[in-house]
Amino acid sequence: GQPLQMKSASLDCPIAGSTATHPHPAMGFCSTANDVSKFTQLMFRGGKMCCGRSLLAPGSVTSILSEETRNAKLFGEPKHLFTEPFARTRCVTNTLPGNASNIGYGLGAFRSWGFRSKVWFHPGSMGAMNWLDLGKYAALFSTSYPEFPMQEREVRILDAFESQNYADEDLCPYPSIKVPGDLPKAALPALPWALPSASRQQETA
């Protein structure tokens, strides 16, 4: 973390039972939104810092952001993040149980269908989440609430952002994807991705 000056990031994370000598394999990294934003920018810029200095080779970033597994059960994770409606967007894979949006896992990053292009994201156990739509934008959320169900709210914000800024691009431009319309079931009123009733009728016709 020194080149990025991530001074508040540490593997000594008592809340997760993690130490620098025995780091927790999944949730053992404590940090701040300011520090995580630096790493998010590094990934988005292909290994370059905001000042333009190269810190990681492009090949290293490609290796980190590569789909290594699909439909995997993460060790110690009670939820099945590849078949359950976790951080589900409007684009889901018909063949996966639960109409999931997550389709792969890289080195500490989930691969998702996103909304208008594939994205990478990483959720934090306390509701933080970074979102990389490479070539377009990067986003970072930081909250003091647990990741379930905060990621659902954060995905709704991303949906509204893309609807305003990328309205001219096709939604779910993949042959294996459908727009579910009424998924996920509303935990909050007025879901921004709820399709008009006429669109649902066309979809089911």
C-alpha cells in the first residue's frame, strides 16, 4: 500500500480475526474509502496511478481481472454468490439458478453482466463496494451497513446512473441474457428497473 499511500489499509483487522502474519483469506483486509478509492483508480487506469505513474504492468491487471472460475462456492461464504440474487442487475443468465448476474471470479473480484457491458466489482463485508466498467467509469460506495442487503441498494444507484449517462447504449447486449423486468422482488418501492407493463407483455409473448 505504500506506493499508493494507502496508510489506513492493513491486514491487522481484529473485527475479521485477521493479522498480518495470519491474514483471513476472505474478509481480512481493513481499510477506508479513501484508500480503497486509490486501488479502484489503479485498476480502472490499467495499473497507472492518478498521477500517471505506472505501478502495475497491464498484464498484471489483466491477470487480476480475468475470469478464473464460474459458478463457484467461495470457502466460508454462507451465500452462493453465483446462483443467488446478490448484486443482481437487470441482466441475468437464464440458465443459472436464481437468475444470477454474477458469472465469474478473478483475483478478489466478481465478474458481472452489469447493465450495458460486463463489469468487475468487489463487495466489502460492511457494505462498501467498488464497481469497474472498464473504459467507461469506476464507482465506489462506502457505508456502515452490512453488505446484505446494501449491495442491492447500490446496484439500484448504478442502474439510475447508467440510465442517465448511457441511455443511448443497449441494455443487456448479450444473446444469453434477458431483462427480467420484475426481478428482484421489490424490497423498496418504485424499483428503477421495473419495466412498463407493455414491455413485460412483449417479453412473455
